Amino acid sequence: MSPVPTEDAYDRIRMRQWSEGRARSAGIERRDLLKLIAAASAAVPLASVAAPARAADGLPGVVKPLPPELFTLRGTNAETNFAALRGTGPLTPADRFFVRNHTATPLIDRAAWRLTVWGDGLRGGPVEFALTDLLELPAVTRTAFVECAGNGRSFFTSQQGQAVGGTAWTLGAIGTARWRGVRLADVLRRAGTGRHAVDVLPRGLDAEVVTDGVNLGRVRRPLPVAKALEDVLLAYEMNGEPLPPDHGSPVRLIVPSWVGIASIKWVGDIEVSAEPLLTPWNTGLYRLFGPGHPPEGSAPLTRQTLKSAFELAPGAAFPVHRRAPLTGRSWSGGAPVRTVEVSTDEGVRWRKARLRDEPRAASWVRWTADWVPRERGPAVLLARATDRSGRTQPVATAHNTQGYLFDAVVRHPVVVN
């Protein structure tokens, strides 16, 4: 196969092809993509920053229970309450893994499920795989987080006073699991991917998405063939069990370190294309719009950013003059986390937290730091991470209208009694 471009080079190429109209719109009219981009360039204030949706035991379109001690409901989605992760270990149990649905969770018969690989990037015609066919291929296990690109979005408004649109996540739109499945590369090679292939487009089996009267079709987002052949997994197990319905059963993609939209759930077909592909999920959605970005938006989002979160409920109470362990997690899509620092005095002094896990790419590390509060009253806890690339969480994140990739230090309010 001929040399393939790096991620950065691929993004630059796609930006140029999109602006020149040389990329094919897969399943949607180009005029509708242009409407979507125009809408994305205007920030819509979040409706639920001040009063997030109340958690309940269930949500229409979601199969598993969503008890209020574990989740906060946000539209069709369920955000994990970070305090519920305390003591759970490095893997997120399926019962408290966040749910990101564009429509509703489909219930798919595993025995009847088929994956069709097709397109003009193949050397021959379409190839079909049953789940039993995947189980006969060499199995691979990877521990990796899946994180929504909008995780932390609400802090653009609550901390930085900036209007953004989208689901008002705090920091709970992430989960880490041990995924087992087969390499996407093995499936693509079995299907006969040719040297002329440039894009790979997985499509989900959930319902078509309709927004502002425009049918966007089923959720789908192209991957450069280089990424598809590198480390992407077609997963059929999560933490040693078959994938639960809400998390992609029977088979989903896992694209390590990339924004969650790339890890398509309920995969039903994969188009292998000899020409660049565009969908709503890499044009009007999942690009950066606003000041400092081109009118057509940034390059499509790929790698996740750097974040830290305390395993505490907002407003948690601490007794004065008593030693208390502060625990949390930090993660980065760019490189393994190197250090984590904690401040209990508004950032005047920082001290290193103790890492509880060996830092690894595409995963998070748990950490702990002791605190002895000296005064009663409100207080703010801060945590910031530095990864092995040298990147440290900033004080503020550059604004974009859809609130993606928030990476600034988050202020966590508590009370000392």
C-alpha cells in the first residue's frame, strides 16, 4: 500500500478538499452540510448549565437503569457522576459508564447481526461478516477511554462566561474499559482493501438523526485509512462481558485516544472509499468554529485533550482540622499523564498528587492527595495534569461555539464545616 499521510497532514488535506468541493458527501446533500456549518458557527447558550436535568432511574431510549446516585440525565444522554467512580478501580463498570445517544439504543439480535464491508476502495465486491466470523479472527484486548468531544462543555459558560451550544456535560462524559475484539485492519484486509483506498466510513445501526428539519442519516464518521489500519478495534466485549446494548452491542468501534464520535456504536456497515468522504459528523459537527478558526471550521477533531476531575460531588463537605484524602483521575489523548498537581488555595500553591496507576496511552490514572482544611467556609479545589508531551492544563480554554475540547483547570467547590 502506498505511503499514507500523518494525522495532521490528513486533516490539512481534508480541509483543502472540503473547501474546494473535492470531497464526496456520503449520504447527505452538500447544501444541507453547508446549512449545518452555518448553524454551527453561531453559539447557542446552554439551557442546562444552571439547572442540569434531574437524574432518575431510567431514560426513554436507554436500556440500563440510571439511578440518581450514579447519573445525571442530559437530553437523550446520561452523564456519570464522578463521585460514583470512587473506589471502582481503573475500569469503569458498565452500570456507571456514561451514555451518549444521538437517538435511542437499538436492540439487535447478535445471531442475526451482520457487518457488510463495501465500497470502491475494495479490490472486489461487498464482503459480509457474522459475529461468529469475527470470533474466529485473532482476538485483541485494549484498555482505553471513550470520551465525548464535548466533555467539560458547561465550563465554557460557568467558568469563562462564554456561550456555547450542545449538551451541558460537566466532566462525566468519559469512561475507561477493557475492550476485546478484532483489529479493524484484519477485517479490512479480509475484505480486500485496495491500495487506492483513502477513507473508511463505519455507520451505526441506530435510528437516523433529524435536526432542524434535515435528515442527517445514521451516525457515521470517516477515518483516514492510515488510522483504520493502525490501532482501531471492532469490539464485542467490555470488561470481560458481551457489549451491553447501550454501549454498542453486538459490535462497536474503539478508536483509542480520539474523540468519542469516532468510536461508532452498533456498527452495521463499513464503506471503504477511493475518494475522500464527508458527513455531518466531520463537517458541521466535530470541528471548531468561532474566533480564530476558518469560516468552514477547523480540521475535523481527532485526538482528545487533557483533563482532571475529582471523585467528589460538587459542594461536598469536609470537617475542619481533619485529614481527608482527595482522590481523582486525569487523562490525555495526546500522551500518557506524567504528573498531577492539586491546589486547595485558589492556585497559590500546588503540590504533587500520588499516582495510583502506571500511566498508559489512551487511559487515565487515578491519584490521591491528603488535605487538612484549616478554616471553615466555602473552598475551591483545583487539579491539573501534565502529560509526557509536556502539555499542562491551562487556566482557560480558547473558545469555540460548540464547546468542544475543554481542557482548562476546573474549579471544584466544596464546604468546610
